[in-house]
Amino acid sequence: MTKTVVDCGNCGPDFNAIRNMLKASFDVKVVQTHGPEDTLEFLRANDVVLVTVNRKLDRDYSDGMEVIRLLKADSQTASVPVMLITNYDEHQQAAMEIGALQGFGKLSLNEPQTFDRLQAVLG
């Protein structure tokens, strides 16, 4: 059964790279959102198994951590797994401290540890 993943805040080329990587390894459809409002709205209306959030949102360069905080604070979306997309370990750590799973960076899209992290959620 196809699972739905939401990718929030990535530019077109990065969204396509993430989508293509996910679809090559898992039976998923990947939906693009752009900020906290449309992400929250989509999650409230759809069955989503994972949200990936860019550290800096493409639309206005605001902080993706705010999207994670919003999703984790909402009773309807708090249980949905979230991963931060960043190459910086300190930002990954900060995201995990507010409830995200260990994410991955764009530079490690095709690395085995990225597949393993995604496999744990998308199996």
C-alpha cells in the first residue's frame, strides 16, 4: 500500500531529488508543502507517515524548526514522524530535542545511513 510522505520547504530541484530517492526505495507518494500552515492543513486532512522539513524554508528562508515545533505541539499531528533535512549535526540534534527523528542532509541522500533511517519509518 502506497504511503504518503510530506516534504516541506525544499526548492523544486531539492524536492525532486528527495522525491526520486524516496520513490526509488519505498512505495510512497511525496507531496510538497511550503510552510507551517499548508503542512499542518495537509496532515490534518490526510494519512501521512513521515514529514521531512528543510532547515531553511525555500519560500521565505524562515526556520524549519518552527514547522517541527508546530507539528509536535498539535494533538492531531504530534505522533507523525518528522525528520529535519540538514547537513549540520548541531541542527539535527536541536530537531531531535524537540521531537524529530534523526534526519539527513541533502549531501547524504544516497548514503546507507539515510536509507536505514528512512527504512525504520517507511519499512
